[in-house]
Amino acid sequence: MTDSTEAELLELTRRLLDSIANADWATYEQLCDPSLSAFEPEGRGHLIEGLDFHRYYFALGPSSSPRNTTIAAPHVRLMGDVAVVAYVRLVQSILEGGKTVTTAFEETRVWQRQASGWRHVHFHRSPCAPAN
């Protein structure tokens, strides 16, 4: 894999996470394949298929409190026309009362190179265990 391909995939992943944080449905829909599949906490153990499930959360709008998202320790693996981007997503936010909190999720994003470019086709997101 070339450094430019890795950089492109990390940039696409950053754009995807920014679209989620900003409730930017147009960008999210542009980056995702319509058949996107996912395992995530909100699915309560069920495989989510398609974009409709995700659209609900975007319709709620962005968070009213400031947030910062960090992609920690990213790992990119290219397998032909498919790439896997794995990392820990750290989200810093402010709770009511002004207390700051950081949440962490282990995420794996699968991208497929299609005629129109890289499209996000599957992800798995799990909360990290609390630090002791």
C-alpha cells in the first residue's frame, strides 16, 4: 500500500467521523454505500443494514455542547479493492455542569474501492472497557 492510499483512507475516515459529529447527512450519505452494514451498540446486538437506521440519529442534529474527536493509533490494511481502518475513537465532551468527559470506542471501518471511489461498506463499533 502506498502512503498516499493510507493517507486518503484516513482522511475519508476523518471526514466520516466529522459528518457524524456535525450531523451532516449529505456527507455521510456520499461516503457510505447504500447497503452499509454495521454492528454498533445502538443496534443492541443486531446487524444493521442500510442507511435508514443511521438517518434517525442525524435528524436529531449535532450536539449542543462542544466535542473533539481523535482517531488514536490508526491501523490501515489494504486487501485489493477493500481496506480496513481500525482505531480507537476518543470523544471529548462537556457534561451538564461543565465537567469534561472522554469516551472511547474501538472501531473498524471497511472501505471498498468502487467506480466512484472509496465507499464505506461496513463498520463495527464497541465501547472500550473503562480504565482501572
